[in-house]
Amino acid sequence: MKTKTGSLLASMMFIEYFIWGAWYVTMGTYMNEHLKASDVEIGAAYSALAIATMISPFFIGLVADRFFAAQRIMGVLHLVGAALLFLATTIENSNTFYWIILGYSLLYMPTIALSNNVAFAQMTDPGKQFPWIRVFGTLGWIVAGILISKMGIEKTSSTFYMAAGASAVLGLLSFVLPNTPPKAAAGTSASSALGTEAFVLFKERPYLIFFIAAILVCIPLSFYYGFANPFLNEVGFENAAGKMTLGQVSEALFILAIPFLFNRIGVKKMILLGMTAWILRYVCFAYGDAGAGAWMLYAGIILHGICYDFFFVTGYMYTEKKAGEKIKNAAQGLFTFATYGVGMFVGTWFSGYVVDQHKTGATHNWQSIWYVPAYIALGVLIYFILFFKEKKSPAKA
């Protein structure tokens, strides 16, 4: 891969995730501050991304991959998305705001797969080259959080302006990215876009147990994504958005240990470590504060690396190992649909309801709130220990 191509792809990944990090982390705080939205409405807004995750595979498989060059349709989606992000700042009603965010999410989520397609199409050795390109996405998310913190715009509409500007830049940049022509001959069907070919994996009990656990653990994940930033701001944890980027730093560091640990200690122990980290994170949030207990808030944020990597990244690796070469793409698509689609949809609505039930005036009983995802994670942990029985060298499907 040429240096110019690598630079373009790295820039693409950086801006792609900069956009996401710029508006997503602080949206709950913005909705509470400016729209006076209820916690249920905040949860609903976060569910928009889950809905888009469930729909985007059909768009990619049935439309984008068959009729359009990936980089061009990505450019159009980001330009229109920039307009919707700008429009979101003019909305004063939380119900209308939800539909704007849903519309934007339906445009943004397909660009994740499209950007990956553009990158993979230019690589001679994706296994070695893609991680070095994808890490710029994590850097983009981190830089977005740091800028929000340094500029003091965490509770303002400026986060959406920042995301809109970056979306417009990436929209224009997309038209000069390396050409990635459509796969018109692929003949993708609705069932293959959903990943139904991978249903055969459910015949193996260990994978079915894991799959159910993956959906359930998205419920505690939703509490973090939707309400960690409002919580940290409410308890007086200054520059919360910037400090939350420590979670992405942790994610980037722990992911380096996964290939080594995956073969050394096995998938079950890694997933158990991830689940245990979820429990510890919410215990830290329940008992932490902005004063002497600030170290617990930092610990809860930094645990994100273990929480996410040791469960979801390990889960993707486990899914690929079980699926084998023939159905690995369908299996990964199904795993994403079930977790970031179905699981997060249930989790975002449920988390919004729980947080709303523990609101007392202008504040919340956060200790009681964080007990809920901690107990759910504990329940999933016990379920997994009791029912997941996997051989050390799982046979490929």
C-alpha cells in the first residue's frame, strides 16, 4: 500500500470516529441541559443508533455494495449527515430531536462498514495493515473528547457544530479516496445481509450460550454509553468528556493483549474477566464522587478497556473462529446485529426508564441506578459460568 493511500485511509478513519465521539458521548448532557428531556427520552435518542445498526446491513448489502462506489456513497451520506447535525442544534423539542438523531444515525451507521470496505480494498495484507489504519479511528474519538473538554463546550450545541463540520470535511474527502467499485455481481439477498447463514452456529450449545450472554451484556453497556457523561457532570466531575477519553486509551492498550491471552487462557476466562470488569465499573460509579472518591470514577472509566475488549473484541474473534472462512462475514454481521442492534435497543430504552425512575427533582440517586447494571452483569456472569462449557480447541463450524 502506497504512503499516499495509507495517509488518506488514516485520515478517513480519524474523521469517521472523531464525528461519532464529538456528539455521541455528551448528547445526554446536551438533551438534559437544553431540551429539558426526560431520561426516557435520552435513552430513546441513544436507541436511534441501535435501530440504525439493525437497518444498515440491508442498506449496505442490498444497495450500496451492488450499485454505488463505496467512497462516493459515503461522501453523500456524510454531507447530508452534516446538514442534519447542524439542524439538530436548532431543535427545541425532544421528540423532534429524536427523529433528527434517528435520521442522522441511519445515514452515519452505514459509513462504518463503507469506510472498512474502502480500507480493505486497498490493502495487500489486511491482517497486518488494517489495525494500523483502524487505530486512527480510536485516536479521532480521543481527540474529539479532549477538544470538547479544552474548549469547555461539553454542555453546549457546539459539540454538534464540531461533528457537523467534521462530517462535511469527510464528505468532501470521500470523493478523493481510492475508488472502491460496487460488487454488482454479488447478488446479495436480504437473508444474507442479515447473516442468516450463520444460524448454523446455534446448533453448538456453547456458542448459543455465549450469543445470548452477548445480547444481555449490552444492557449494562447501554447505561455507560447513555448516562456516564450526565452522571459525571451531575456529581461535579470537571471536564468529564475529556477524562472519559481515558476509556478509549485503555481500550487501545488492552486490545494489544487480546491475541496473546486468547490462546493462553481461552475464550471463557477472557469473557469472565470482561464481565467481572463490568461489575467493578458500576460499583466504582456507585460509590465514587468528585472529591476523595474521584479515583473510583477514574477507575470506572479506565475499566472500559477490559469491559469492551475482553468481551466484545474477544467475542468477534470467538465468532470468527467458530464460523470458519465460509460464513465468517455472515457470522460477524449477525453478531453485530444482535449486540449493537437488538441488545443496545433494549438496553437504551431500559436504561432510560431506570434512570428516570430514580430522579429526585433536578438530581438522581446514582448509587441505586448503578446497582442495576451491576446486578445485571452479575446475573450474566453467573449464567455464563453455569452454562458455558467449551473445549479448549473449539471445532470450526
